Amino acid sequence: MAVPASRRERQREATLREIKQVARRLLVTKGAGAVSLRAIAREMGMTAPGLYRYFASHEELLHALCQDITAELCDRLEAARDAVEGDAGTRLFATARALRAWALEHRAEFGLTFGGTTLPDLRLPPECRTGDPLHEQGYRFGRIFFDLFVEVWRTRGFAAPDPADLDPRLVPQLQTLQLGMGGGLPLGACYVFLECWVMLYGIVSLEVYGKLDFALTDTTPMFESYLRRIADRLLTS
């Protein structure tokens, strides 16, 4: 039987949550540069040295914050995927739209988590992973999309290049990715997965960072056109 947490442990957990809540509020309202231990301490009525009892460094705090943000995003994506009836392609596009919606609603959080180097190396095989919670959430994020691609491949298939026709510089890199993601796709299909991911992540990033504003006041049609390109790549016999 689990031992109930002590009062001190509950207080510590509550303070940890509050620190991350304040950090996220500063991130959203003032930008990533405003998320400092000193600023958080001031907001909470604490001293900056007092925060070091909870986080050893600014980097450790951001690491924990990115873990929470990535877990929140994964929950959103999985809910969108599971709420849709239909084949893997239908669920894949529902999940892609959920990624875009979350990213546009949480631009600062997207920038912190995806704009830096916080997501783990998905090429690592399971035995080489660290067990770090952020790494696990990042791997969970990657698997949401990868597993849907695997399901599309297994249920209906899609055209994939022969590895002999790929740039030889790509082949060993794709083999490492294939191993890290559990070998669910042949090498050529792994290339298609990356090709489609570049299109999806690329258009979402451009929207989040406002890099299409010079031309478009409504970017939804452009996003949907990219989804159609992915659909043509995956679902057209």
C-alpha cells in the first residue's frame, strides 16, 4: 500500500507547481528572456537563493517546464486522435490539426519547447535512453505521429522509395532513426515519414512565428493545402 505523502512533501510539491506556473506566466506575458529565477522569486515573494532548494539552476527549471508543456501537448494530441472514428489517415490529419491549434494558442510555449534543443534525440534505441522525464515526453510526442504513419503503412501502404535510390548520405541516418523508433517502418517509408513531417512542422512553425504574415492574413488555407499534399503522398494509390 502506498504511503501517503507527508505534509512537508505536499508543501514542496505545491511550491514546485507554483514555481512552474509563474515561470510559464512570465514566458507567455513577457517572453522567454523574462523567465529568470530572480523574477520568479519576486513574483512569489521569495528570495532567489530560496528557489535553489527546488531547482538547482535556471536550465533545470526550463527543463521541468518543457516537460510539463510537452506532456500537455501530448495529452491534447492523443485526445484529438482518439476522438475521431475512422482509419489511420483520418486520425493522422485530426492529430495534425490539433498540433497546429495548440501551437497557435501557445506560441510562447511552442517556441520554448520546439525552438531550442529541449526535445530528445529520437534516434536513440531504448537501451540508450536516459529515463529523463522530458526525454520520455519527447519520445511520446514523436511516437504519436510515427505510430499513425506505421498504421497507414500497414493498413493501406503508400509509395516509398527504394533505399538504393536515396542519397547515400541519408541511408545510415535513416537506419539509425528506424532503429530508434522501433523498426516499425521500412527504410524508404521512414524517408516518407520525415518528408511529411518536414511539411507539417514547417508550415506550423512558419505560422507560429508569423513568417507568413507578409503575404497572408489567414493562413488556414495554406495549412490545409499542405495537409492535402501529405494526403496525396500517403493515401493516393
